[in-house]
Amino acid sequence: MTRIKRGVTANKRRKNLLKRAKGFDNRRSTNFVAAREALLHADKYAYRDRRNRKRDFRALWLVRVNAALRDNGTTWSKFAAVLKKENIKLNRKMLAELAVQYPQEFDNLVKNLI
């Protein structure tokens, strides 16, 4: 019976894991055990922060819109109430884009509503 050498699958698995850990510091990029541990943490942070990114961007949009609104003598809460009363459906992202990219049009919108 011919001899069967093993380890091909295990070597491939280890090589792929080390490839994912490329760019990590020191032993974390070269040692299988350390790299596996580092990747567990990295994956956990990536999962968490994909959700946090949405939270961060929403906060950024609100800060931008509120800053532009304060230049026009009003606040976000008052402006949001007017938008709701007038049944205007503009989300925070689009309002922030208007405030940053087209400040004149944003000012006109605010002046017409308030």
C-alpha cells in the first residue's frame, strides 16, 4: 500500500489564516496561534464597528446640519418640527449634503420654511 502524506489541508488553513493576518505587528503576523487570536479580536471589532459606523455618520450629519442652521438663526429641533409639520421628507444625510455642497440653496430652504 502506498504511503499517504497528510497535512495539506492543515497547511492550507494555516497559510490562509496567516495571509489574513498580514500587516499585523510582530508575532501576530507570523505565528499561527498569535495570528488566530488577533484575527478573532479583529473580526469582533470589525463586526461591532460596521454598526457603529452608521451611528457615527448620523451624528456627523446632525452636527453639520445644526451648524448650518445656527448660521441661519435656528436650531435642528425647530427645523425638524417645521419639516414634519410641512410633511417634507428629507433625511439627515441629504440635508447635510445640501448644507455642505450647496449652502446657498440650503439657506434658501431654511428661510422659506421658517
